[in-house]
Amino acid sequence: MPKTLDELAAESEIKDVHLRFCRANDRRDEELFRGCFHADAVVEMGDASLTVDEIVAVSKQMLDRYAVTWHAVSNQLVEVKGDTAWAEHYTISSHRFAASETAPLRDWVAHGRYIDRMERRDGEWRIARRRFLVDYTRTDLVAAGDPEMPGGAARDRSDLSYAMRV
Amino acid sequence: MPKTIEDMLAEAEIRDVHLRYCRANDRRDEELMRSCFHPDAVIELHEELDVEAFLALGRAILGQYTVTWHNTGNQLVEVRGDAAWAEHYTISSHRIAADDKGPERDWIAYGRYIDRMERRGRQGQGGEWRIARRKMVVDYTRLDPVIAGDPAIPGGSGGGARDRSDPSYAMRLD
């Protein structure tokens, strides 16, 4: 079936929800994170089935373990059926661990997929059910050597991207 | 030339075809793979293959890995009526179990898929974009050992599968 313009707009909104989810993780922005989900959404990871409040708490606990996180999205496949949609988002999540007494500076890189049931309620697409799958992971040591970049990033609302919002 | 809405819709459909191709590889879904190609499509890798020969090759190759992951970045599409040119950048990661050639490792290919897409179909039904000719080129590859490191998933299992038992199928709407 050829796509319609309405479907293309819906797909675009749905893709944006996941990009905001990534931003919400990387900037640890709980308000933005909550805005991705319907209030009664369910998030499934492994054997766990979590409410929005629970995934917020789990995420906060996990994110605070890392020095940086970076959720890079590639393939976003969305299929819209009226006010519901299925989506699969390929996402490479990099997590930088600071050096500790037992382990060196390193990146833990998870190659995962987010499978969503999206629902449009009151005109807004949000996640109604999300299943997170991890296909494989790597741990890559961070070698010394290359020059430091200027930086300027922050993992909260002091990040430059907030001040530049319109 | 400014894009038209029609061009944008065609581009979106064409991009989806390649993403379905990636999914078809990673989930080893031959039905989905076949649906990306016109029946008379030609796929050029080392040699020219028809769709059935390509599927057979995929079956043989994908079975060698414990995971594959086709990660698509740049998707440049140029539509000309019912034909289009497309270039898709795709990083394909292939996890190889430890064997007599070495320890567990990821073979990572940085490749581009160059397509001639054609929209064919029933009169008045809008037609369907599929691949008519595909050329796969590999710009560079890496082989990265998998080091013993951090636990795969804190507090849970991966949950995915390389067939239709993958949870993404049960969640589909059709």
C-alpha cells in the first residue's frame, strides 16, 4: 500500500518520540522521558514489566553509573494503522565507565532494538507498550592518545542545547 | 529542483524497503527479504545473482554468525518518475563465535548498497517500490575481538531472536 501524507506525518512524529527518549536518557531529563509515554504504558526488559514510574527509577539508577551515555539511532521502521502503530528502532547505546580500582576507562556498547506499540490519543503519539531487546554488547577499552575536544556538554539542563531552544 | 510531496512519499517508501532488507537479514526472514525485490531483480555482489540465488547465499552466510546487525545511516534517494536511484550506507556487524581461526570477534563491514528502484504495480493502485537492481560495495572492514568485559545486560536478558520468535513479530499489528 502506498503511503499517504498523513501516514508520513505520523511516522515522523513517532520517530521523534524515540529521538526524544534518547535525548532524555543522555541528558537525564525526567520530564522529557515521561513525555514519551502514555501514563499507563508498560516497558518490558528481560523478564521485567515496568510501569512508567518504575522505568524512570530504573533508568535513573542505571544512568548515574556512567560518565557519559550516547543513544545513537539508526534504522527506524514504522507501520501506522490508524491511531496505532508498530515501530522498531535500532539503537546503539554507548556507556562510558570511569576507571575504577578494578577496571580501566572503557565504553560498554549495547546494540539493541526498541519494539513499540504506539498509540495516538488526543492527537498525540506516545509509547503505549515498549519492549527493549539487546542483540549484542561489546566492551571497548578507551586508549589514551588523541586530543581532547572542547566539550561543553552536560548531562542535565545546563547542557547548551537547552539554552538554544526556541 | 525542489522536492514535491509525491517525491517525499516515494523516498520514504524506498528507505523503508532497505530497512526491511536489514531486518530480513538480522531476523533471517526470507519472506520479508523476498518482498524487497522485484521477481526479476539482479543483485551484484561478487557476481550477478537472481533473487532465489541471493536468498540461498544469505541462508548459507547468515548461519555462520551468532548475531548480525545491519545498521543503516545515510540514505540518499533520487526519484525520477517510477524509477529511482538510491545509496544506503550500512555498517554490518557479524559476531563470530570462537573457532580455530581465533577468539570470539566482530567482523564489521562498512558498505554501501546502490539500487535501481522501480515502482511497478497494478493500474490505478499506486504501485509498489522494490529493488530492480542492487549493487553491494564494501568500502572497508574491521575485525574487532570481543573482550571479556561488562555484563551483557544489567538485570536482564537480551530477549531477541534471529527468527520469528523474536518479540517484534508478536507485537506487530497485522
